[in-house]
Amino acid sequence: MGLILVLIVGLVAGIFSGIVGTGASIMLVPVLATIYGPKAAVPIMAVAAVIANLSRILAWWRTVDWRAFAAYSITAGPAAFLGARTLLILPARAVDFTIGLFLLSMIPLRHLLAKRMIRLTLWHMALAGAVIGFLTGIVVSTGPISVPVFLGYGLVKGAFLATEGASSLVIYVVKVLTFGSSGALPLDLLLKGLITGAAIMAGTFIAKPFVLRLAPETFRVIMDGLMLICGLTMIWNAVMTS
């Protein structure tokens, strides 16, 4: 029953993240932690994230912005390794609260940048990659943080999904390799991660027709709503655990 539940939630999470670019971890981690335990949930989700991001690349291969990918990934990869090898010094609630405030502040900031026709540059992408890569190495997922960065660069719909997916793939491959080299990814957890990732991949391809029909502005409104919900949720979690 536990495996069936993971497959169902993974498929739904894949459809959702296949449309908006993130959210699979938010939906799956509580389920994985309940069924397999919180310690196992982190490496399982890391493996699943590799498959999930690979599926986004396969679905939108022709729309990847390789310049943005290179600028972001060149710093994100090494930073993810450092993050995965670093003990979490700050309390989890402090991280949640900071990320939540960041997401909420990025909603009006994105509109301000768009109004003034200001876009993030490749240098901004490299800086963001270092910060987000390090944080992703420490926590389960920081997907909602990368959303405003790639939107701020001017990417939408398939180009956003593919480029963010390719960049995140680098981070999660580094994270999985780090877990493997430290003995934190035994074969049974690897298999569970692959199964979970396969469910997400199926959902990603199911979501593709919906993304193609979305108007760019509708896509941006959906992303604003996602950042609002994720931001408030993280702040709520920080307050409730304080």
C-alpha cells in the first residue's frame, strides 16, 4: 500500500511540477517521510529529483537556454557539493522563515523588474547558482527559490521548465553522488528513489500539452500564486516549530 501511495502522489506531483516547474518535493517528502522515515526521505527524494529534472529536459529539449544553464550550473554544482558536506548550523525554522520571506518579496520584485524591463543577467544567474546550489545541498529541496531567478531572466513555459530542470539536474546529481560516496544511499533507497522518480517522469509528460496551451501571462500568474503559497507555508512552519 505504501508503494502504491508513493506512485499515486508521485504521478500527481509530476503533473503539477511539469506545469509550474517545482512542487514535487513539497508534495512527496511528507509521504516519503511517513512511509520510509525522515532520514530515508532525503536521499530517496534526491534520486527522484534527478529523474524528475531529466524528464523535464527530455520533454522540452529544444527550448533549453544553454547560456543561462551554463552560467547557473558552473557555480551551482560545486556549491551543492559543499552544502551536502556541511552540517546545518542554522535551525531549520530559521531557514524556512528566510526562504519564505524571500519568496514573498520576489512577487512584487518580479513585477517591478518586468515593468521597468529589467532582466537578470548571466552574472546574476551565476551568483544565484552558488547560493541556491549550497542551500539545496543542505535541505531536501529549494525548488521554489530557483523559480523567481529563472523567471527574472525572462524564461517562461517550456524554456523555463527545461532550463531550470537542466540546471537543477546538475545540483541533484552532485548531491546523489555525495550521498553515495558517504554511504548514505544504499541500494534499497536508490531503487525507491528510481521508482518515485519514474512516477514523476510520467506526470511530467502528461502535463506537457497543458503547458503548451498556457498563455505566458497565465503562466506567470500561476507562478506568483505558487510562490505566495510556498512562502506563506514556509513562514507558517517556521512559526509553528519555534
